[in-house]
Amino acid sequence: MVATIKLTKRMLIKHQINASIPFKQFCLEELGIDYALIQKGEDGRIVQPAILYSHYTCLGGMFDKDTDCVMHKTEIRMYRQTTRGDDLLSIKNLKKIAEEGDVLKISLKAQGSGSCWSRITIDHFRAEQSLEVAA
């Protein structure tokens, strides 16, 4: 399963992304995390390591020859807002590489051939590439 998020200016400025229905479904099916059961506030925050692949530039990060893009180690924070209980997520250091209109495709991919463990993978595309990846 893949969850697609189109970034807005507000998401980048506030470091908060509303957890869409497809993202919450991804969390439940792939990670076993149910947003309905997450406690409100800082105590309920769930942090998962992730790899972000930038498909547009070679600035920063480490070049990954297998994917022909730049790889950034990051983390996804899933939480519920303290006051209203909004379902939110944030991605560490996203503001440094992303712009308004960019598209993120979040999935769970096996690591290495024959590997029995998986990692959250975030594919990052520029706005002009988003027509190719929109699904």
C-alpha cells in the first residue's frame, strides 16, 4: 500500500501534515498503528525511522546508486494534537528539501534481497514531476 501526500505551504511552515485517510489506512495495515488509539499530546507520539528518497536533486544526503536518487535518513512522527485531537504527522527535516506542491509517496519496502524486515520509505518528487506519480 502507498499513501500519497501533496505538500502545502502550511504543512511545511508548521511542520504538521494532516494524516489523510489513506495515510491512516497505511499506518493501520502496514505498521499496525491505529490513530484512533493514539493518546492525545506528546505522550502519545509514535516515532518511526524512515528513508526519504529525493528524485529530483543531488543536493545533500547520500547518493543511492540503486535508486538513482538522493537518500536522506529521517523519521516520521505520528501523533494527535493535544487540544482538538487532530490526527497529524511530521517528517524530520522535510522543510530543508521540500517545497509547496511537492508530492510524497509513503510505503513500506523490504530492505535487501530476501530480507525479512522492512523500512518506511518516502519517495519525494518535485511539483513538476507530480503528474507522473499522482495516483
